[in-house]
Amino acid sequence: MRALTAGQQSHWTGRGRDQVVAAAETVALVLDEDSPVPESAADVEDLVLRLRGHVQRLGPLASPMDPALRQAQKLCSEGLPDGYVPSRVHLVKLARATQQLLAVAGNDSAVTVESPRRRWWWKPSLNVWRGSVFALVLAVLVLAASVPRR
């Protein structure tokens, strides 16, 4: 999907990347607002396979009776549904279940992979813009009508 940056390459060790960090990065790739939407069914299938592998490797780090592990394993055992929307919904559910499993796994310091904070601005809807323009035009008409004529 994308190449590793220098900071991400530092997570490589002789026996492989830290599984918690790798799982957190895959979850961020699916759930982060700035990440690209999977374009094809193959991209969705690739991400689902990655998440299934992460759940399999993170399973021993959690209690076998933990509900987060059971939910993640249940979603992993389900097949990928056909269709554009159902397959992506399944992908997001699996990513959220993996995120919960990461929190349970106990390595909270490596779990938090956050995107840089940006200011949140309120985005007005189209009707708010229309109402604002109407109010401005009405105010200009009232002002123009109140100016005395010669």
C-alpha cells in the first residue's frame, strides 16, 4: 500500500517487527480519517488478511475468555461479504475489534498511533451558507431602502 518511512523502518528487528506496533499501524491505516479508502476488492481483502494475521498473533497476549478476543476471532472467522459497502463495513468492524484487542493486549504505550493533531473547524452545511447569504442580502436591501433620496 505505502512505503515505510525512516521512523517506521526503525521498528524492524532481527526476528521481525513488534506485532503490537504493526497491528496498530494497520488499524490506523483502516480507521484514520486521512488514510485512503481501499479502491478495489483486492485492497479490502489484503487489509482483512493483515488484520486476521494480527488477531492471530495478538491472541496469546490476551486472556482466552476476554470478550475483545472473542469478538475479533468471531469477525475473523466470518467470510468477506460480497459487494462494495458490505465488504468495507466488515473491514471497519474487524479493524475496531483489533483495536480493542490491542488495548487488552496490555502494551498501551505501543498501541497509540495517532495522526498529527489538526484544528477542528466547524464546517457549515449548504443551508447555513444559503441562510447567511440571504440575511446579508436582506440587510443590504434594508440599508439601501433607508438611505434618503434627493
